[in-house]
Amino acid sequence: MKHVLWTLCILIPLFSSAQTTGRIVYEEKMDLHRTLPPERAEMKDMIPQFNSSLFELIFKAEESIYQPKKEEEINEVTSSSHGARMTMRFGRDNRVVYKHIGDDKMIDSRDFMQKQFLIKGPPTPRRWKVGNKQKQILGYTCMDAHYRLDSVTTLVAWFTPQIPVSNGPADYQGLPGMILQIDVNDGHRTVTATEIQLDSVDTTPIVAPKKGKEVTGEEFNAIREEKMKEMGIQGGSGPAMRQMIMIRE
């Protein structure tokens, strides 16, 4: 920990005058095979292992918006196994996340079951534990931080003080630098920066979404769980089936 604190003390002053406006493209990638319960292992031959989509984070100081990359197209994959064929269409996730870190405000816009919801509240709080590892992502020196969500879910964030903005993709933030990668359960789901632009960035898209039914996070989770029960998606097959209809946690 002393090494980590020393590194932060050195890096943060060096980049305190660095650019705090920019655009970062992230690839969200889900391992579909790992969502399948053991009793459905035979489906691995019928579906692609990974589903991915591109998002962009546009930020300025304490305000940002995270949204699907405009040119992202629908990806259609056809698989076959033992004479059976399955075609899966993966459209882009219509999730948009607006944050104003200074005002402790976040609006998470989600399209669920053909209905639009605006989940309002403070940015998701996480008590990150900074580690002592480092690695390079797109030429930026990143440090690791860990957070245990529950008994089965562990998050690893890689952040860089070289971009001195306490922000990141989707609802991730809260570290002394921009988060360039999120790893959920050792590759089950990853969110990784693939492009960084810090000059001549148009920040006019940073506008809070207004279309949809306003709910709290607790209300949205209750609505989602109720719909899952109506569809019979619960119990052991829950995680797999949730991913199959593209519901993102």
C-alpha cells in the first residue's frame, strides 16, 4: 500500500494540469458461454462465445455521458450443431448514462421490455480497494482497484491518474483517475477502452436524458424481477436467460 500511495503522490501532481475533456470508446464484451448453467452446457455449440458492443464516454470536468457508439450496427450470428440451427440478433444496448459527479447526480436511461426508464439517483457508490499492480492500456499507465459486490461477484478496475477525472464507463467511477477497464469475475464481462481522444472533442452531446418513466434504482429492480417471474426466468437458469434477452446488469 505504501508503494501505491507513493505512486499516486508522484503521478497526480504531474498530470494535475492534464486535459479533463475528452472522448473514450469502450468495448463491452460478455462471455455468453459462462452465463450457461451446467445443465445447458450443450448450448455452447449453438451460440457464439462472446457478444460485444461499442460505447463512447464523452466527458468534461465533472460531467459526462456514456452512450452507444453511433455507427454500431446489429450483429447477426448463425450457429449450427447436430443439424440444429440458431440465429441470434444482437442489437446495440440502448443504455445511456449521464453523470454529474460534482452534483452527486446520475441518470441511467434504459430500454427494458420496450419501455424506457430513467433511473435517477446518486452515482453508484463503491468502496474500491487500490492494489499494487500496474499495466499499460493504450499507452496510459493504469493501476488496479478491487471491489466485491457480493459473494459471487468481484470487480477489478484499471484506472489512470494520467487522465485526472474521477469517472469511467457506465456507472463506474470513484477512483483518482479515469477508469479504462472493468473486469467482472475474471473475464465474465469486460469493459475496455479501445480509443482515447483528448483534443478537439465536441462536448455538446453531454445532455441529461429526459424521455422515459422516472424510477429509483430499487423500483427498477423490482419491475425487472417481476417481469422475469412473469416470463418464468428465475432460479438456476436466471443469469443465462437474462443475457439471452440482452438485459445488462
